[in-house]
Amino acid sequence: MNALLILIPITLMLAAVAVGVFFWAVDHAQFEDLDTPKVLPLLDDVPENRAESRGRNQGSVESKDQRAPSGRRRE
């Protein structure tokens, strides 16, 4: 019985926090666009940051003829 005296107020506080978070989300337009997130993984567009980093990495790769036979780089 004593446990109920602790658990009931904790439950009411958690419920109040959950309701507050829900209304905050509604006020900050978190539920406005529910269709776009479902479609984003299906799009073929490559983000600009990924394309730029891919171009930089390709230029810095050494070919096999630039390396010494021991695996060290020639100077």
C-alpha cells in the first residue's frame, strides 16, 4: 500500500510530462509533413557533401607504380 503512495504521483508527473511534450511537438510543427520521411530513402539524389568528398578522395589515391616494392612511398 505504501508503494502506491509513491507510484501514483510519479505516474501522474510522467503523464503530465508526456502531454507537455506532445503539445510542444504540435506547436513546433513536428507533425506537419508525415509523407516526405517515408519517401526520402527511395530518392536517387546524392547529397552535395557526399559528392564533393568522393571527388577529393579519388584524386588522393596512389597507384601501384608510385609505391616502392617494399610498400614504402617513393620520394
